[in-house]
Amino acid sequence: MPDFDPQTIISQTFVAEVEYHPSLGSTNDRALRRGREGGAKLPLVVLAGRQTAGRGRGAKRWWCGPGCLAFSLLFGPEQLRPGRGSLVSLAAALAVVETVGPLVPDRQIGIHWPNDVMVANPAVAASDRKLSGILIEVLPDGQHVVGIGLNVNASAADAPPELRTRLATLLDLTGRRHDLTVMLVSALQHMERQLARLARTPEEIAARADSLCLQRGKMLTVAQGGRAITGRCAGIAPDGSLRLETAEGECLLHSGEML
């Protein structure tokens, strides 16, 4: 298992099974399949040395260059209390922020609702760069898949030309490569803590995400149900929804795609 030590992952995290693929279309697709088939030891992590068809929300695709950390966590419904599934994406984003934040103490790491971890550019307000993408999918029996793509040892110079100015990588930010097992273990440990917090005090998840929201004060347009809603971002509400101040008043969005 190049770049990963499965015994370390299992011994140092709450994960019960590790499945590794040198190359895989989508770790989320594989995790969903394992969930449907049954028999997996949960929580399960599906890892890919190279992900060739990573998925984002809707029709979006996730670029995962050489040295990217691409994994999906499959866990059962017992990890969540009813009605708190909408906060899982924010909990995952917080886990990523806590993983990478100490590595780049001179940079502001924050969240773009609903599912991106970004590096802020204080010089240009509209040019935050994407460091990590998150995709949450739920099976009918309540099993959750949390897919995370984190740009670790790739360089933005390796990305397709149209993406190079829109993404960030830890290699570029720190000038050094990082051990992927160490990164994964840290992310999973933080994810376990965030899920425990989500079970006990979900309002803390939303409050922390709100404090890290890099979209606050910016004009946003969100596609939802065949219509586009435009307004100024007022942060993230206690239930995890996006607060938009529109011409008709404040609007709370529980889902949607950024345009």
C-alpha cells in the first residue's frame, strides 16, 4: 500500500477497515457500493493512490493530482442522531481545517458553504483558493459516505490550466511534501471528534463553521430548485444553513449550488 500504512490508520483512528486502490474512479462510488453490499467493518475508509473520476456536488468534478489525499469514510447511522445529517458536511470541513491549519499558521484557512475548505487571499477578496472539497452521500438505510479530496503533495502547476489560479496545495503553501498516512490519521482523528461533537452539541459545529465562513459580506448567487437566489452572505445559521440577505429579506438556504 504505497504512501499509506493501514495498521497505523486502524490503530490510531476509529476506523475498523481500510481498503486501498492504486487507481480508482471515485472513492465515494466504491464506498457506496461497499455500503450497499453490506459486510464491511465500519467505519470503513476507501483510499485511492490516484482518483481518475472524483465527483463533486451535482455535475462538478474534483481534480486530484499526483500526491493528492483522496478518501471516503463510510459509517453507520448510529454515529448520528436523527435530524443532524445536514451538519455532516460542515463537521467534515472543520476536521480538514483543524488538520491543515497548524501546517500553514501564516495563512487564513476557512470554509465556503456548503462543502469547500479554502485558503483566503487577504490581498484580493474574491480570490480564495480551494484546498479541499467534500462530498456527502447517504444510503437509504442511513449509512453516510464522507468523501474528502485534499491537495497535499500535488502542485497547482500540475492542474489543468483553467484550475491553476483557483486551487491551493499544501506543497505550494509549505514548500515541502507531507506524509499521507500522517495527514489521513490526523483528518480521521479530527473527524471522529467532530462527529462526537455533532452528537452532543451540534450548535458548536454551526458556530465554529460560521466563525470560519470566508463568504461573509460577499454577494453570492445560489441555484436552488430551478431558480437563482442572490444576496449578501450573512454567515452560517445554527442549523447549518446559509444566511443570505436578499432584496426580499433574509433567506436561509439548506442546500444549493454556488453559481
